Amino acid sequence: MEAVTSPQQESSGPITRGCQWLKSLPNKFCDKTMEIARKTKKLGQDDPRRIVHALKVGLAITLVSLFYYFEPLYDGFGDSAMWAVLTVVIVLEFSVGATLGKGLNRMLATLVAGALGVGAHRLATLSGRQREPILLATFVFIIAVVTTFIRFFPKVKARYDYGMMIFILTFCLVSVSGYRDDQVLEMARDRFSTILIGSCASLIVCICIFPVWIGEDLHKSVAANMGKLANFLEAFGDEYFKVSEESNENNKSYLQGYRSVLTSKSSEETMANFARWELGHGPFGYRHPWKMYLKVGNLTRDCAYKVEALNSYLNSKIQSPAEIRGKIQVPCKRVSLECSGALKEMASTFRKMVRTRSAVMHIESSKKAAEELKSLLKTNLWEEADLLEMIPAASVASLVLEIIECIDKISEAVNELGEAACFRKSNATVLPEQPDSIQQETVQQDSNTAMPVPHCVIVVAE
């Protein structure tokens, strides 16, 4: 379809159109600049740690660049000093766990591959000049094939994939380069030394200057996902059983917040893999059970899929009449609110790393309401209703009952994680006996009575 042009545009020549484009260019440039500035400001406000990370990368690169600026340092390493700069650029990640994982992988892979490369070069040299390239090519082929196949193992790919790539690269550089350069041992030594310096500089800067612990982000993410589901269930009852057409804006935001839970699997797995590299810090000790976070996250996503199905009935064009929905309104809203309360309690106590039984009380209450809903579905209230009109409401009731089972599984997984991670216990201890001084004051205050009023002290220990 051809574009429609005005008569003025048709009559104007290319020079006129070019002049108009040049006149509008400053305004376009200013608008584009303001848009980039707004996006940059929002990016920094969303997570100020990004600005700190950029400064840390600049500091680390500046420090290792000193090997090029000062003659005594440059004379010791020569052109190999550039490997330190490249190592910082590649290794220094946003979080401590990612930096530790990459740094240790790079150092260990370089050390092992360098040693094997020197050994392969020496062995090929002993075979004679004619057989040397054949043996080197054979060694490179075997190492590349075996290492690449090992990378397909799930556990190796999750934690050591980067190290395997560096292993292949270093072995090829050392062994193949040794065919043209007899100083292969010094080359391997310089490469390992510069990579060690670059990795250590990255680790020191990442850990000592405003460290970002990926384990804390994983902990907060799992708790936040439970809170998002709780917000949906809290708002669902009012939105589904509403009589008027008026809608609450808060309910609308709550009803859409759960969608990010559905796509959180890959990010949680990545954070868990990086968190396993981190040192003990704060409440997260060494060998913290990060794998169990994935179990809680998977159960939370299973619940989110049920919530997604439940949300589809809010926007469905086929709805049960208000009188049919009204028959299940009371037990359904009670189940929804109790499930929301259970998830909120779990999210709050999980974030604070505290073990309580408060969520279990909400789950038990939801199960009692579920029994009322089941008995209501079995009665003859539906005999006069049309089957097609009854199906949407019955489906909603069925999904609500399934959500109770999901939340019960989440509660069990959270309790298991709390025991494995040694979360603090929160309970109330009643002390029936009082110190003598308190008892004497009680007797003096109640001397007009025949018997002293008993007292008890409730101590809440966290």
C-alpha cells in the first residue's frame, strides 16, 4: 500500500525536505536525550546497587591497569599483564556469588589446563620434531572432546561450565603455542599469575566494598513471591463476588502482581547456583541449604498456576449468575482470606527467618471452611440451576479447594527449610512462679483481699 503524500510534499523538492529534516533534528536530539536521561534515572532508582557496581568495576580495572603504567610491574609480566585487565572485565559480576564462582573457576581451570598443556608439550617434544604436531593435535582433540561432553552433565553445567570453557582455551593456548615458542613454561606461568592477580582484585573489590549477596536476594525473592499470591487471594473474593461494577484500584494491582511468579524459575535457579559459592555472612551460614529454596519456589509456582486459572474466571465472558455465585460466596471468601493470611504469615516469618505455627492456624481454618464448601456443593441448592450456568462457579470452588492443598505443601516445605537452616523459634513461655520480691509487692497491693491475686509473666522469645 503506497503512502499518501500531501500536495505540498509532492511539490517540494529534496532540498526543501532536507532543510525541514535538519530543522527538526535538534528537537529530536533533545527529546531522545531526555528519554535516555529518564531511563537512566529510573534504572538507578530501581536498584542503587547498580551504580555502586559500575564504580567497583571501574576501580578494579584501574587497579590492575597499573601493571601497564609502571615500568617495574610491566617488566615483570610484559604483554601478559593485559590478561589481568581482561580477567577483571570477565570475572567481576554484580554479586559476590557470581564473582566467586567465575573467579575460582577461572583460576582452577587455568592452573590445571596450564599444567596439562606444559606436560603435553614436553611429551610431544620427546617424540621428535616430526611427530610433535601429530601428538599435539591428538591431545587437543581428546581434551576438547572429553571436556565438551562433560559440560552436558547438569551439575557440571550449573556450576563449572565457565571453568570448562577456560580449561579448553588455556590448554590449547599453552600446548599449541609451545610448538612455535620454546618458552612455554614461562608463558603458562605468566598467564596464571596475571589471571590470579585479576581474579583476586575482583574478589577483594566485590567482597570488601558494599558486597551484594545473591543469597539474600534469593531469600527475599521467595518470600516476595508468597506475598504476591497472598495479595491476589485477598483481593479475589471481593472482585469475583462483587455486586456493583465499581472496582478497587488496589485490587487490580494485587490481581496482576502474581504473574511474575510464573516466570521466576530460571532466575531462582541461577541465584541458587551462585549462592552456593558465597561465604557465610549474616544469618546465612556456610553450606546454607540453598537447594531447599528451589523446592519452596517450585511449590509456590504450582500454586501460582492455580491462581492463574482462578484469574481466568475473573475476565471470562461466561459467568455464573449472581444468585448462583452468592450460594458459595461465604465459604469461598473465607477460604480465600484464610489462605491469604497463611501465605502472608509464611512470607513475613520466612523473611525474618523465624519459625512459628501461625500459618498452620490459618490453614486449619481454611480446611474447616473447605468442608463447609464441600458440603454446600453436595446439597440440593443446584437442582434448580442450569448446568451451564453452574459450571463456572463450581470450577472456581474446585480451584479454591486445590489451592488449600498447595499452600499446605508450601507450609511443610518452609518448615523443613526452617529446620535445616536453623531459623529462630518464636513461641510464648509461661512462667508460673514469680520472684519473691514480685510476690511480696503483690501481697502488699492486695492486702485487703483474702488471698493474693495470682500473676504470671509471659515472655515472648524469638
